[in-house]
Amino acid sequence: MDGCFERDDVKALQQVLALDGVSKRYPFLLRRAVERNPGSVKCVAFLMERGTTPSWFELSDRAPETVTTTQFTEMIKRGIVRVDSWRSSEDTFEIFDPLIEKVIEVGRYDLAQVLLEAGAPVDVGRWHRRIEGFGELGEFRCSRPGTPLLNLVEDLYRDADEEKIHETGLSLLRSLARASKAAGCFDWERPGCAPGQVTALGAACENRDVQVVRILVEEGGRVEGGGEGLRLPFGVFQCPLPVEEAARRFFAPKDAECAAILEELSLLEGVDLNAVRRDGHTPLSLACTLGMEQSVEKLLQLGVSPMKVKRPGRTSKSPMFEALRGRSESIVSLLIRWKADPNEVIVWGGAAYTVLQVAMGACLLAVIPPSKSLAIVLLQNGARCSLSLPPDPACQGAVSLCEVSPLLLACQIKESDAELLSLFCERGGANPNAGAMRTVIGAVHAKKIDAKKGIELLQALADAGGDWNMISQDGHGLLSVVCRRCMPEGVNVCMSKFLLEKGLAVGGGKGKGGRWRVPLVEAAARADFELVSLLLQWGADPNQVGLRDQVGMRVGQRLERQMSPLQVAMEREIASSSEMWDTLRVIGLLREKGGRETGSGEDSLPSGSISCWNSFRGSRLRLLSGCSWLAELISFERARGPLLLEIIREIPLEEAMEPRDVERAF
């Protein structure tokens, strides 16, 4: 129309205004033409002949708040107020208000009902333009919410706590919805909370107003299947908070209302409750993400698939995965009850995981901590530990299936117990001989579980078919692993004694390629006097050689070397007086039991010889101060005894006075 004014094209202006509904939606055109293009003679003349915009200047701005229903009805009858009236007001905005929107805005639903019954147009909306710098006006814009129907939906949301006002508004809503549908503006849109536009029904879903949604569904009847029908279910879960945890707290008290709205939407033709959003969410997966149990149950009752939904070019997120992310045992149980697959394969971060792996924390990128309760629910409903399941066909070849055993993950969690491991083996089909026992020992070493629980778990695995005497490819058996690990004081001895009582060979066993890790060698390498004593008491050979790993000369190089217990002890790196004394005690004990340095059949070192001490002192002692290594040892109270006396007697005086080698980390 501004173009018509600029060209003074009256014919084009007449054609535009003749379009259905246009004339009544654009008020004060004569004013606009004169202000913007006073030289538009023909257009101005036509607009003067057409007449002025009906206005309600007889009433003040506050009149809609104070006038009675009877007075207002009489004004309409007498022609004082026309139902298609507009009001112009100026402040920092210039605003054009249709009368029906004004009375709705001030909460006079009774006056709006009078206007509707008198035939007021409903396919109109407020216009505004801001007064910008230097007093100039900007461009006119259609003001939110956009139509009387959208305006009323927003007002009812604000007045939800005022029961009487809300009830009156609901009565008006039904009349206004019918009038809007007849006028063809029922589905008009305005900007929503989410990107894009929303209709009155979409706004009601975002507001989670069950009564408003019910009325609009009943009056609307159907929606466009490919547009509004896809968007509406997601509006129920629209949240202003971007963080999932905050969103869960936001929706916790709204779950029942959301479930009720979903049920209402299911009655509307064209609504797709299995819709897949661009980010891959379905209404069900989104409800699972937000921990909305009642909404999840309602969607499942309405026939929504509990599995991933496939659409051309995309596959939805997994509801089960989202429930696991939220650690919701009740929602996981619901999904399984409605036939969700407990062995579903989920792709995340370039890898594929079974549901059970996800529950046990295998999917590190998803930051899902392991959960004993979730694992139990899955196992009791048919989840398997098998790693032979293929990834999703849509991702075949692009990802590989994670090979981490859920049983091994279960062995490491603090909440683990014998019942859980038994369930993994008996119901989940896990193999207790696929590293599970060794993993338990590792968990004790890492202080994830204590020794008592570790022993309980080992026994549970054995009861499920675990082999106490199984030797790994690297030559380690359970006993050698326990002896190798540096655990809290007394734990190594406690667990080793338990294993020995179970019949494990004190000397270990042969692995792949003849590799043999000897428990006594591992214990001597840590200078664990109590453990060395225990093994010797159980008949360990003080000269049995075993493999030990050593660092090679090149970066990352690992070498294996055959060493005897005494040799390992004598070549230890020492960092403190305490370590030095522990090492000396172990060396003394091994010598006492006939240990030889090389384990090659040489005679045992004579009790009076001090060659091993010199070797030990010269090449392995690494203490922090500058005094002699012997002085440091003497100052260590625990070392004072017959063994120290023997050392002092045997070594030369110059050896005793020599400052020890000091490593400096510069």
C-alpha cells in the first residue's frame, strides 16, 4: 500500500483493499497516506470517499476496564461504539488497537463476548511502531500475540491462578475459537518460545494449559499433518532452560499436566506422536531425557513406539538411551514393559554400545555413571552380555561395537556385590573367565572396593564357573596379580592367603609361549616382607625364576627378563629409608631360606658375605639427603636390629663414610 501511495496508483490500491479481509486489518490508511505521501492526490481522494477508520474515541483508554456489560451492549446498539473499532495511542510506541483485543487485554472477557455476538471481526491484530531517535517513527509491525485468539490464550496463561477469571475466559475461548475458525484465522501463527512460529494451540501446549488445549482440540478438529501436526507434541516439552538437569527440575511438577495434554493431542487428526525432530528427538525420547515418567507412560499407552523411530534420511534418538542418561530406573522399566529391546544397540560418539554397556558406564563420552539398579532391571528382563550383536544397519561399516565387557565394569563399581555378578553370569550369559577375576583384583588395587568385598566377588565368580587356576596370556595367574599390585597395608596378604586356601599353586603357572609370572618374584619386587613370608610358608621356591617387565632404552620399549626373587629385590629402586629397610628385610629373609641372586643353581650367599649389600648399596640406593646411606639407615628406628648390626660389621669403613648417590631432578 505504501507503494501505491508513492506512485499514486489508485487502481492498485483498490485491488489490494478488495482482497478478502485486508480492508479491516489495516486501519488509519488516510492518515498514513497524508503523512507519508501528501502528493498522492488520487489515493487520498479515494480514501476520503471510502470513509475513516471506525474509532472508539468517545471512550477513554480506561473505559474498557470500568464500563458495565449492559452499558457496553447499549453503546453498540446505538452505534456509539462499532464492533470493528480501532484506537490509536502514542507514547514511546504508536499503537493501533482493535477494540476486541483491547478488552481481552484488560481482562474484560464479558465485553469480548458481547463483541463476538455482535459480529466483531477476529481476523485482526494490533499494530505498533516505535518512536525512534529524533522523534521519528519506525516501520509498523504486527504486534504479538497477533490475533484475539492468540491474545486470549496468553491472557488465560497469566490468569491461571485466578479461578473465576480463568473460568470466564474458557467460556469466551470456545466462542472465539469457533469465530476464528469461521474467519479462517484459527491457525494463524505468532513467534513462539522455540525457534519458529506457533498457533494458538501451539501456544497453549507451551503454556501446558490442559483446559485450553482441550477446547482448542475440540474446536479445531484437525491440523496440517506435515507441519503443525509434527510440532505440537514437542511444544508440550518446551523449556526456557538449556541445561538438562535444570530442565528436569523445571518439569518435575508439570509431568501430570504434560501427560494430560498429550492425551488431548492424540484426539486431534494430523498429530504425529512419533514425530522426529531435527535434533533426532521424538516426544518419547524427550520425555525420557527430562525424566517425565507419567508422560512416558501416557505416550506408550497411546501407541508410541518404545524404540528408535526411523524416518527417511534420519533415525531418532533411543528412548532407552535417554532414560539411561537420566538414570531413571522407573522409566527404563516402563520402556521394557512396553516391549523395548533390552539388547538394543546405540551409536554414540562414533561407537556402538549395547544397552547393558551403557548402564554400566562404558559410554564415557555420554558421561553416564555406572548404575547397579539399572543393570539389574535390564538383566532381569533379558539383557545379555554378548558382544556379537551388530550395530544399527544404518551405521553398518561406519562404527564398531564396543568390546568392553559389562561384567568387567560391574566388577569395579563400589555398589557391586556377589548377587550382581551372579546375575551377570547366570542371566546375562557373561563369561567369568574372561578377565573378571583379575578385574576384581584391579578394583581392590585401585581402592574402588575393599579386600572383603573383593574376596566376596571372587567367590561369586568362582561359583558361577570361574577358574581359580586360569593363567592369562601374559603368564599371570590370580595369585601373581595380587602379589604384583601395591594395595593398602595387609590387603595383599589377606587376598593371597584366601587364594592359597582355595588351592592356587604358590608358584603360579605357565602362560602362552611358556611365559611364567612367579608370585614370589612379584612380592619380592615390591619388598613386601609379610607377603614374601606368607608365600615361603606355603612352600614357595626361593629360587624360582619368573618373568619381569623392564623399560627398554627406546621410548615405549618394554622388555621381559627372567629373574629370581633375590635378584629382583636387590635391583629395586629405593626412594626412602622405609623402602630401603623393607628391601633389606626381604633380602635377608630370602638369603635365610637359601635364595640365590641369579636363581641359576649357584650356591646360596654365605651369611657372612656382604657382596650383595655392596651391590645393592652402590647401584640401587637413591635417597634424598647428602649423608652416607649407612647413616640414613641407622637413623631409621625400625632398622635397628641384628640385620643392621651384620651390615655394619661386614662393610669397609670407607664404604660407611661415603656419601650416597643423590639423584637431582633438574
